Amino acid sequence: MPWTVLLKSAEGEVIDGTLIDHHWVLTSGHALQALNLSVVQLVETLRVYVGVEDARELDAKHLVHVEDVHYHPRAKDAFVYRNDLALVKLKEDIKYSNHIMPVCLPEHDYASQVGRVGYVGGWGEGADHAATSHLNYVALHVANDSACHDFFDTHHPGLFPPDATEQFCTEQEGAGHNVCPGDHGAALVVEDGGVFYAAGVLSHDQGCASEGYAIYADVYPFREWINKVTHPTEVAADAV
């Protein structure tokens, strides 16, 4: 999954992200907010690694520095998963290769396509709660909104249930078939006509070995905001 990038804080926390062009990474807003750092501090200390397969080999050839961080303007705090997107601007111009490629923004809203298969890659914990060093991926299915909402109402009444206007869920099927802690910020990527699209960004999961549902920010409704941040000149020209 050549679009998957690793973001690492000075304290060693790992967040996943997704390369969407030569200068921008899409990730989870709450995962960055949970670091309790200002944007200035993130720019100074956050490191981005591209083209990484083994997290033990984070050397200079993979390292990219951060120029800026943009949270969605309606993002909530680190424990309320609404508008849960952030964009990380990179200082260096990323050169594409077989191991480094961007994923496309969606042209359709895949959140409503129940049963649709998507793929999530990352370096999150395994079922034994040990961090994995190799980039892994798992295939998951887009879930029914009502079933996901009912699950959170029943099992996690203190957690805001997913909002179908901007979020969706995938089914978690137990050990070996789940996203895990450490995968937050990763994209659920779908293949459509030979093209790969970032359908969602992981916000919340039930743990590696648990059945239930994981919650994603639906990328499709946020395309306008993403384009305004990443290509402001083009958006302004189109508006004239």
C-alpha cells in the first residue's frame, strides 16, 4: 500500500496517514490532537516517513519534514470523532515510485455501499497487543449504518455514535480481521475500475481481537475542504 505513511512524534507515538499528492498527507484529526501539541510544536517535532515497509528502518531516505498542519475547522476535541480529519503539509516534494504513490480522493460516496470491501494498512498493534514492525493490511466490509449505530448505543453509550452524514463503519470480525490501536489515521481504500480511492479515515476501533465496528470519517463529504486547503489557488480560480 504505497500511499500509507507513518507519522511519528518526538515521544514515539505512531499515527498512520495517507499520501494524497506530492505535498499532502491526510490523517485523523483526533489522533494528532491527542498528542497535546500546538500546530507550531507539531511542525517542529512531527516526522513523516514515506515508502516504509519495516518500522524498524526509519532512516533519512524515508524522512520528510512537516511544513504545516490543518485541522478541519469544525473538528471537536480528541475524544469526539466528528469532522475527524487533518491535513499535513510536507516541506519536501515527494517523488513517486513503486513504493511511494498517492491515493485518489473519492468520486463517489462509498460509505453507503454496504458490503463494499476496503483495505486498511498500518503498523498498529497485533491481537497480542504488541506493536508490529511490518506494514500490514486487512480487508474489511462497509457496514450497515443502523446496525453500527445500535451497537454503539448498546455497548458504548458514552461514546458519540457515528453520524451517517459524515461517518461510516466497517465490521470487525475478531482477531486477524481487524484494525487495531496504532492504525488510527489510516485510510480505508477501495478499488474501483482499477483506481484506488480513500473512502474513509479511521477514527475509532474496538481493539484487534474484538468483534464489533470501527468508525471512519467519510472522505467524500469533505472533498471541498480538502481541495481548498491543498489547492487554494485552483479553487479560487474555479470560483471566478
